[in-house]
Amino acid sequence: MQIANCYLEPASYAVDFEDIRYVRNLVFVIEQQIPLEVEFDELDADCHHFLVRDADYRPIATCRLAPEGKVGRMAVLREWRGQGVGESLLRATIDKARNLGLTSITASAQLTALGFYQKFGFAAEGEVFTEAGIPHQAIRLMLQPREQTVRSIPQTREVSVEAARLETVESTLAATRQLVMAARRQIYIYSRDLDYVVYGQKDLVEALKQFALSNRNASVQIIVQDPTSLRNQVHPVVELAQRLPSYFLIRVPDEAEDLQYASAFVINDSDGYLFRLLGNRYEGHWSPNLPARHRPLREEFERVWQRSSACAEFRALSL
């Protein structure tokens, strides 16, 4: 989701913790004088984390959700406060908790931030207490969990492959095609407008077609933020989806935050991923098998997919 000149993403403890540490160190350790040994604990490795980055990929905010449903370590760099960053972090955390089937989430809110949480429906529980020398209030938000989708049991994965940088259209196209060819049953594409320079190429379209036709259980799920931009062009992937509607599902986000998401990515069900920080550029990174990077993107896709609607726009296109 886009917030001013930055974006939010699920984070991996194994891959992103240095960036998480950077934000929390500035906000809690340096600014609020919380002891380092208190701020960073053994629970971090088990939590679900989120990061907000600026347009230059620098971390500016973070928070975590513990397995039992406690929201914590909500930190936004001083210069980014008051711009909706914290609100977007909390919404993403609430969505994650619902997806996990939690019926409530809790937090220990600093009194100065109590009003922020109350706007989201959190209610106070018990008396004010002091933690790390700062007054806190225990709070709770009741949730209506989403229905959980049934997923197939993953097959044995190959050894993880370190991510490689992408710097050209050609490298991005080649990597995307490899991800399609390596997919077993599922491909997920998140794009603003199905960038024709990539998804309009004959080799990639043919790879998508063969993927669909080679497996009757194949599924290509596509999120397109701006389908109106395709109205005046013949797009090969849209044509393919119209010819093979049982294999291709296309949705458009309903939420303004999701519509403004600046990045683009494609993932498969073999732990492969390709991520571009800015969807209108081709710099990025990818790996044919890197679960630590794949998993947060899969969760982000599912979260937005559940909040999106079927794309009626394509039925009206003159193709």
C-alpha cells in the first residue's frame, strides 16, 4: 500500500531484521531511552513483522504481531509521523490477525498513543501500568476472523537460492518466464497495468498458456490496479484469460491503499518470486526458490486478493 512517498510490505525476520532494528533503535532506544536489552527480545524471531520503506528502499517504520495476537514495537521515524504511516501499519496488522483466524488482538499502548489505537476500536483493559519507565495501558480489539482457505500440503522444496539483482527489461522478462515455467499449479501476479513490455511479450504469454493447458488444476491469479489503462490496447494476457477463463482469475483492489501500492511482483508455488520496488521500472530482485522472500509476498497477495473484486472492466474491453 502506498503512503505518501513510501510503501508497506510484510517483512521477514531472517532477511529484514537489520532494517527492523534500525527503526526501533532510533525510536525506542535513542529517542525514548528504552534499554537495548528490553527493546530486542527472543520473541522477535516468532513474530509476524511489517516494514514501511521510502521511495529509496530505506526503512522508516515497523511493527510486529506476536503469535498470541499482541501488537507491539510500533515505531515510525520522527520525520514520517502524522502522514498516515502508523495507521497503515496497524490496518495491515489487523488484517494479518484476521487471516490467522484470531478472535482478538491486544497491545500495551503508551498513554500518548492511546487515542491512536482507540480510533481503530481498541478498548482499555485494567489499570495504567509502567513499562520501561513509560506509562502504558493494556488494550484489546475484538475481531471477526475471515474464513480460512484450504491449502494443499506443500511438496518438498529445493535448496534456497540467494536473490539476484534485476536491472534491465530483458533480465526481468527472463526471470518472470522462469518463474512461470517452474510453477506447479499456481502463479500470482500483482501489477498496476500488466506492463506490456513484460506481459505483452510472446514468449511469456506462450509460457503462461502452456502452464495453464498442461495442468487442469492450474490457476493464474492476477491483481490489476488500473484496468482502464488497458482499454485502448489489445493485451495478449487479457485475451488469453478470456479464452481460458477457468484458469485465469483477475481482480481489482477496492481499497484506496491497495490501489496506490507502488510495487509489482510475481510469485509461483515453488517459492520463487520476482519483486520490483516501483512497478513502472525494471530494477528489482528475484530468486527461483527463496521462501524467506516468497512468503511475505504470498501473504500480501492473499490479503489484497480477499479485499478485491472481480474485474468487470475486461468484459467491456473491445478486444
